[in-house]
Amino acid sequence: MLKLIDDGTISGKMAKSIFEEMFNTGKKPGDIIKEKGMTQISDEGALVKMIDEAVRNNPKVVEDYKNGKEKAFGFFIGQIMKPVKARLIQP
């Protein structure tokens, strides 16, 4: 599992969940990752697409941020995390 963290396949946070699943089921980390689709998104193009979509779909929040409302940035982080978290929800 350490190799999977080191090579960027999973994050440290994902590793905690995977370790718990390994302990409970005896499965190998690779099998758990495959079953749950728990790979870390490292494709810059995919990330840029998610960011562009969040910005495009929320022009009012963009305007708020440009006008100094720094909390609007947190909103965008949440919007970008939604599709990522959806991939990590256990079936």
C-alpha cells in the first residue's frame, strides 16, 4: 500500500480507508481500489475540466470572489470535490 501512496495512485486519506477494508475483509489493497474505483485523480486535463465547469456554472459566485468575498473560493472547492467524492462512495 505504501507503494500506491508513493506513486500517487491513492492519497494518504484513501489509504486509511483501504487499510480498514483490508483489516475487515483480508482483501489486497489493489483489489479494494479496483472494486471501489478509489484512484486519485492526477490527470491535469480532468481537473481543469472540473474547475472550468464549476466556474462556468456559477457566474454569481465568480463575481462574488472577484469582489473580495474570499469564502466563495471554498464554494468552488466544494463544487470540484462533488464529482471526486461521488467516485469514492461505496456501493
